[in-house]
Amino acid sequence: MKLDTKCIHAGYTPKNGEPRQIPIYQSTTFKYDTSEEMGKLFDLEASGYFYTRLQNPTNDYVAARIAALEGGTAAMLTSSGQAANFFAIFNIASCGDHVVASSAIYGGTYNLFAVTMKRMGIEFTFVSPDATEEELQAAMKPNTKAVFGETIANPALDVLDIEKFARVAHKNGVPLIIDNTFPTPVNCRPIEWGADIVTHSTTKYIDGHASSVGGCIVDSGKFDWTKYPDKFPGLCTPDESYHGVTYTERFGLEGAFITKATAQLMRDFGAIQAPQHAYYINLGLESLSLRMKRHCENAQKVAEYLKNHEKIAWISYCGLPGDKYYDLAQKYLPNGGCGVVSFGVKGGRAATEKFMKNLKLASIETHVADSKTCCLHPANATHRQMNDAELAACGITPDLVRFSCGLEDAEDIIADIEQALNK
Ligand code: PLP
């Protein structure tokens, strides 16, 4: 199937007389005839459902669809994008370990890594998304367990050189984890460029209608954990909490990572996505490729309008010839990046705030990537926990407006920007 078809059909094929649409299994639990059957499920000896905190069929159909779109072998839905990134790392790194991450990432992810996971004993080294191979190598340590970055960084819009990051990660025997929220698999499939694990905040374009918070982790099944058993004991040695199952032996490279994350992390942390939310994000998936085209077309028109505007200090959009990331975008995002444009209004922070206050169609929201045009001033919102030096390291200036182009007519979006700039 081509990608557009996968958005609609992958992961769920109803049999004769079954529901055409993915049904919502609105049930916390599942019934069995004997305790023996239930016991086999608990021992991971049989596959099946027993409690929705770990797995639910609706979630699994939708996860399978996202796995197919990303070109992965297995996937799981999580309650949020935050949970997806936390699980993706905590599944292979624990107290005493180290992770290398791009500094140009979503502020919530930065805080999760730099503050909360640090408190759990996991150390992060942040590197520039533009780091050379030598600089990346210099950040690696003997206890490094993963390298992390965003395909298109929120909100600075840096485009990551995925192949370069994958090369250094693999040379050091660790996987590359890529948060692919902004381009979605419609515009970039990081696994094709060497990424091993892909994460999403499905809250954004995948849902696309600002209706439900959610996340997803996709495993490529390509990283050979068994080559580094000392580095990844959780995947390569018996799990005492599951009667001695060794995930790589029992589930192979294609299933080990997601099975462990389900069996251990979902069991213990319980950050499951509600089946009803999985149903909503599936409705989003069905139109994802159509919507991404329109989001990108609108963003391109807005970026071109702003490019030479006398009241605009600077603009970042990787689809604009001359943009710092134009060449990388041509390679990794040839059909468009995303609908988000970042820019600064001349006059700095105060002018930016005044401009945003005067917008009528575009609303000020702590959100991005849905059908309605919205904008945010990160220095005042998502990234306000950062000092100026940390902001600069993330590529964020105090005047940055993160402008998320929705699905409206581009002329209306531009007219709104124009009247606000005139004020
Ligand atoms: N990753 C990226 C790139 C994001 O933009 C966000 C949220 O904005 C997240 C992760 C966190 O996702 P959520 O808000 O669904 O927890």
C-alpha cells in the first residue's frame, strides 16, 4: 500500500461482518474461562488482553497503523507525547546512565530530561542540532544509552541531520530515538534514514483537531540489542518480574523493545492512552496525508509573505530557499516540512506581544499543529522555565512567535497577520 492508503487501511482489516471502523473497546478488562489461560497471559506465554492499563485492542489497531506508516515493526500508544519520550528512554536507560540529546527540542521534553529524569539519576548532555560528527562523538560516554533529537525542532524549526546522528549513535553501539511529531510520517520517515525508535505527540497533527492528548512509540526492529548485552541488560537478560523472560529471545529484535515497554513500563507507570482517544486519533490518521499537504501549502504562503516584510525581523521556515535548513529539508522533507513558521517581529519582545494581541483569526494557545491557526510566544509560555542562555541553546529568541498555520484559506490567515502587523 502507498502511504495515503496506509493512513486509511493499515493495521485493521475487518473480517466478514465485523465493524468497518476500528471499534472502541471501552472495557477495562477481558473475560477468560480458566485461570490457566489468564496465567499464560501474565507470563507472556500467550498473546491476548487482560487489563487495559497494559493493552487494549483499539490502541493496538491504531498503533499498528502508525507503525506501518513509519515503517516500524511494533508500536504502542501512550497517554501523551511526554509519556512516549519518557518511556522510549527509560526503557533502555536507568540510574547511572547517560543520554546525548539535541538541545533544539520541545521545552517540555527538555525539562523532562534536564530536571525530572536527572533526578532519577539519568544524565543528559545537550548538543547543538548542527553539531559536527566530532562534536557528537565528544559528547558520547561509556555509559551512553541513546541519542535523541527532533526531526523538526519545536519551536526553533531546526531540521536534524538524521543520518549524521544515526551514524554516531551506531558507531557507539546505541540507538537513535527521533521525535517525529512535526513532520509526521507523511513528510518524513526517520527509520528510512537510520533512526531506531520514533516517538510522537499524537496530540499534534496526527489527531489534528485539538481533541485528544496522546503519544506513540514505534520501534524499527533494526537495532541489535543482543550485540551489546552489557549495555542493554533489560532487553538481553531475564526479567525477574516476568518469570525470567528475556525479551530479545522471546520476542526477537522486532518485538523486544515494545513488549518490554508494555510489560514493565505500562504495568508500573500506567500511562496508557484511553481507547476513546485512540479512536479519535485514528480519525485524524485517516485524513493525515491530505491535511499535511494543506498545512504545508499554507505555511509556505505565510512564510513567503513574511519573508521580505518590513516589520518582520527574521523568519525560519525550512521550505524557504535561503533558509538555514533549506538544503537539509530538500533531503529529508522533499514534500514539505510542517505547518509551523517561526518569526520575530521588529521591536523585540514588546512588539511581538502587541502583534499577537491584535490577531483575530489566529488564537494564542499552548498548542500547535491542528486545524485552526494558532500561535504562541515560547519565551513566555512553553519555555519560560529556561534562562536566556538555555533559550539561546534551543535556538529561541525572546521575540520568537511560533505560528501554526491551520487548514483555513491562506488568504484569510495572511489578511489576519497583515492587520495585526499594521496595528
Ligand atoms: N514532542 C514534541 C515535538 C512536542 O511538540 C510536544 C508537545 O508540544 C511533545 C513532544 C509532548 O507531547 P504532549 O503534549 O502530547 O505530551
